[in-house]
Amino acid sequence: MSQQAEPNSSSTPASQENDGNSSAVTSGDGSSDRSRSLTPRERFEQEMKLRASGDADDASEVTLWTGGYSARAMVGTWVLLAALSIAGLVAAVMIEPLPIGITLIVLLVLWILGGAYYAKQRLGVQYELTTQRFIHKTGILTRRSDRIEVIDIDDVSYQQGPFQRIFGVGMINITSSDRSDPELRLIGIDKVSHIAGLIDDVRRAERRRRSLHIESI
């Protein structure tokens, strides 16, 4: 595990999708994407086939998925705020002692807090999964980057609330033997079941690769 703090001066990559997930693929030596139209699962399967056929270097590192906080994760919050706003305005009109000005200020503060939370999660967290490592970056003005070897990941699970199940988002829990981040929570991940399964498959594939490498020595 290595840590580094760097200025967050770079803009969002052009390959990043609107929902906070990107399908760009790069190899460890900076080579171009083999096929940008493939899903993360298809890229992983393609890389495994290339390694099995001997056409790819087992030591090469390929980015399979990059992502962050999805806008869909806030749908439940926006619905709740909208319901509170309607209820508050109706109450201000029907209940005479309740000043409508104070009601509007309270509602405005709630919307600002919701927007600030979304901006913090959306801009301040970024994840990257490669065939060898899981990288998570945090921070807005300054950025901290932590790396976990996928071979050190012990368990991957995910959970979803009612609204999250409808929109396919959720939280992924990663338990590892890494001392700095033994438990890592990925909040607001789009296609959560797919990504959690991909992380687990990459973990098991890397353990098999390392095991075969040790036996061949």
C-alpha cells in the first residue's frame, strides 16, 4: 500500500461517463485502449483469454474500470427533499402563524446541504480497478491516493436500499489484509452487483496467477 498527496489540478477525463463510471482502458506501460466499446466484464474476460493463449504478458497491468459516486445514488434524497418542500409550502400557506419566509429559508438550506454533499462525493472520490490493484483517490483541493493489491482483498460484498435497488446503485464493502485500509466502503456505485462481482473475479484470478507463478519458480 502506498499513499501520496497531490494537487487536484487535473480536470475530469474526457472518457469519464456522466454517471461517474468510465470505460477507458489503459495498460501499465501507457499503451492505448484495445477496445473502448467493451464493458469492464468483457475486458477482464478478454485479458484472461490473452493470458491463457500466451499473447499477453502476465505481469502487464490493465485498467478494467474507473468510477465514483453516481448521480443515481442521490435520487432518493432529491425525492425526499422535493416532498419536504411541497409539504413545507403547503403548511406555510394553511397554517397562518407559520411565516412563509422562514419556511423558504429552511428549505433552501436543506437543498444547499444536499447539493454540497453530492458535490463532495462526486468530485472528491474516484476509484480505479486494474488487473493487479484497486486504487481509490479522495480529496478535492488536494488528493490522496491509496492502493490495495487485489491479491490482499479477502472479501467483497454489497448492499442496497429500496431506492438504490430500483436504480441499480449501492455500496460495496471491501475487506482486505491491507493495514491502512482493512475495510473500505465504496458509496453510490452504479451497477453495484456487476462491479462487486468484477472485483471479486479479479481478486481470484490474480491469486491463481500468483500461485502458478510461485509453483513455476
